[in-house]
Amino acid sequence: MNSSGQYKLFLKFIETYLASGFKNINTKDPLVVELEKMTEKNNQFFYLADMINWEVVYTSERCIDMMGIQPEKLNPGNIFTSTHPDDMQRHSVARSRMVKLCSDVFIDQNNYAVMSTNLRFIHKQGADINFLIQGYVFKGTIPKPTVYCLFINTDISWFGPIKHGYNYYIGKDLSYFRLPDKELIMTGCIFTAREFEIIKLIKEGLSSKHIGDKLFISPHTVDTHRRNILKKANKQSINELIIDLQERGFF
């Protein structure tokens, strides 16, 4: 497995503490200190969760600054309830997909998987934060077989809103497990703003003629967009695409 640049430190952290089940991690360990310095520089914090027993087993000190939550008090409940109300539904969908991914890794004996999306959260002091959340899923056997996920949360407020979609990746390509840049943030956003607007109008039940009237374009142009949308998404029908986007939390 190869990860890019600084993220190799996260893999080294996993390798170092996996045998102990991530118990009694020494915060003065030079590796941990280096991770804290790196995440401070990159405006990040990370935590490690046992996804079978649904508990956070380690949280970096940066959680205090990023979320206003003491590391020892971070848990799945306050992570979810800190979500911005507008992103709550999509977070619920993302959690479900993450649970399924972790179950697949556990059942199918996969070595690892990577998942990412962007979500807005609310700091305890009331400020909104736009995070790119990257999850690295892997198996553990001590003290008993389980699946862990290392969650890296990066403040990407500098990027601004993603206007026609959301970051989305699930797979095993570790080139996606790297410090977020513009290209990485846009992963999964394959449609133009116009195409995404047409998809939403189709979902509302509008015909090509009605969409054309609403957007001041011809029905022929709408149909051309429909064909391009299906080609990009590699789908046979718009309904199939809409169902897939719903399952991914786009609507």
C-alpha cells in the first residue's frame, strides 16, 4: 500500500499501535507529537473508531480547537449531533454507507478501504466548519476481531461551497488518501452546475419541455444534456441515476 506524502504518518501510527488495540497511546510519543504538529499545520484533527463496537478509541488533541470537544468526550453521538442541520440527512446516509463498508471489510476479509465526503459541522462556540472527512478502514484482531476506521477531518472552508455536488469516494485507491487539494475535494462531482440543475428538475418530475421553459433553453438542448449526463454517470436511465444519487445523499 502506498499513501501520498504526509499521510504515511497516519499509516505508521496504525502500524505502531494496532498490536495493542490502540490502548494506552502515549501522547508524548515522538510519532504522536509529529502527527499533532502536522495536523495543526494542515488545520485537521483525527480520531480512531472501533466500527464493530461503535466506539471512539482515540482522538487527537486538535479536536478541542476544531470542534470545541475534549478528546476523551468525543463519541459517535456528539459527532452526529454537531452536524449542520442542512447536512444532517446526508450525514445519516454517509454513516449508513460507512457501516456497510466496514461490515464488508470484516466479512469479506478485505485488507482496507477508503471513503470520503464533505460535511459541515458546528463548533461548540457556534461557528460553521466545512470538513472533508476521509476514512481509512482496516481490520484488527486484538483484543478480538474488529474493524477500525481512522477518520481525518480537514477544514476546507478555504475552498468555499461545492456548488453542484459533494465530494464522494469509496474504494481502495490510496492516491485519494492524501492532504486535500482542489482536485481531491472535487472527487465525485462529475456533473456541471447546469447538468446537476437538470437532474434535480427531472427528479421533481418535469418533462424536457417544462425544464426547457424553466431554464430558457430548448427541449432538444435538455435532451442533449440528459444523454451527456447518462454517459458521464455510466447509467442506462435517469431513474437509475437518481436512485444512485439519493443513496449517496445528494438529494
